Amino acid sequence: MKIEKRNFGNSSLKVFPLGFGAGHIDANELTDEEASRLLNSVLDLGINLIDTARGYGASEERIGKHISHRRDEFILSTKVGYDVPGYNDWTYDCIIAGVDRALQTLKTDYIDIVHLHSCLLGTLEYGEVIAALQKTVEAGKVRFAAYSGENDELGYSIHSGKFGSVQTSVNIFDQRNLDYLLPEAKKRGIGVIAKRPAGNIPWKFPEQPHGRYAEQYWLRMKKMDLDFGDNWLDTALRFTAFTEGVDTFIVGTSNLDHLKNNLMILEKGPLPEEIYSNLRKTFKQNDDNWAGQI
């Protein structure tokens, strides 16, 4: 299967269905040379969305250092709202300063997509951070104001008319957005980036991973009584990639071979309809107020 780029919402952007989550290029995981090699290889493979955040350690810095000279080859996505020295988190000035700091760190004149990163509903409703982010769009610093998060906050963001993009968890164990919020985003022309397509890989844990990030998804997996043996990753990625309303999905890795394997999985195309429909049905039958995982 030839992998075609997709429209990103109603925008003029064309996005490869598989994006790169750059949380793993921090100095704690890779040397600077390894990070450079991985980032440039991502672009060489044709992947054209790179997603990062202020909170991802040295990620923004390394993107700016190693691939800013290839800026016209990729769509750049980051997140703001916190941890800007001299500013209180989740304030108007913090958003403005966060975008300015990101521009400097990423060594670019503009950022395609900037998300409010898991901002709480009350803060969104107060309006200050949204107004600040829109100000950066008006100034030409940002192309699309965006929201990254789940549940009531995601619903508010989609219905507000203030955002051109959203990022949300979409996977076998996190499907509550699929019947309403993703179709609503599509109707409104909002670009959708799906995160956590593998659901934090709960199948790798033979016992309940207490206190681990995958624990909630592990519990859901067990309740859904699913078992795909050696085909878990294949099934999970294809489920997310070809769910209606998803424009692109991001996978974070520090291993180039893993990324290449993900591309090979994507080339297989959608899951057989019987398998996909059963996964949707099984989630609904077992859904016990399973909120989206932030």
C-alpha cells in the first residue's frame, strides 16, 4: 500500500499519517549525535509532522539544533502553558512568552501548531490563555492555535471555535471520542492528531503494572478480554491510523528500527472490517466510565 498524505482538517497542510513524537530525544535517552541522526532519518523517511513540547526536556532544543535547516520539510507542533521562568503558569503573559521562547529554541520564524498542553477546563473558560494564543496567530508566529487533552476540556475546545487543531488519545482502550468529538472536529474542519496509539503498550506486562503509566489501559485490556498475541502492535497502530477523523497519529521512539517497523505496519492499510468493528463493539460493551487518559 502506498501511504498518501492526508488533509489536515480544512487547512492547506498535507500531513503524513504517521507523525513523530519527539519526547524521546531528550538528553536522558540519546546523545546529541544520536538525536541528530534520528531526527534527520525521520525526515528522510518522509514523515513530515514532528510533535514536541516545552516539557519534553531537550527536545525543542535538539530539533532547533539539528533540523531547523530543513524547516520547509516538516510541520512543527509544540505545546505551551507552563514552566517559563519569570511567569506564572497558565496566564496570558506565560503563553506569549512560551511561544516566543519556543520560536527561539526551535530556531524558526513560525510554528505550525501550538497546543495549550492539558489545560484545565476552568482556565480555558476564563479565556485568557486562548486569547493569548490567538494573539500569536494574529502576529504570524503560529499558524494554528490548538488544544492537547481529553474529556470535557477537549469537548469545550472543539466547540469553542477558537482552535484549528486538537491532539487527543485514540487507541483500542481509549475510544470515547470516536462517536462524537472526532466527527464534530471533522465537521468543523479541525485537524486531529491522535496520540498514544499503542495505549502505552499494556500487553507487555504479564501482571498489573501498579503505578505505571500503562496501568489504566492494562485494566481496560483485561476487562475487554482481548488477546492479539504477537500482533498487538500491528492491530493497535492500524486501529488508530485508520479511524475516521484521525488525520495523523504520533509515535514516540528513540529507536529508528522501531519507527521503520511502524511504517511497515501502516503500509498494511486498515484492519479487516470485522476486527475493527469488534474492537469498537467490545469497548462499548465494557466501557465503565472510561475517560480519556491525559
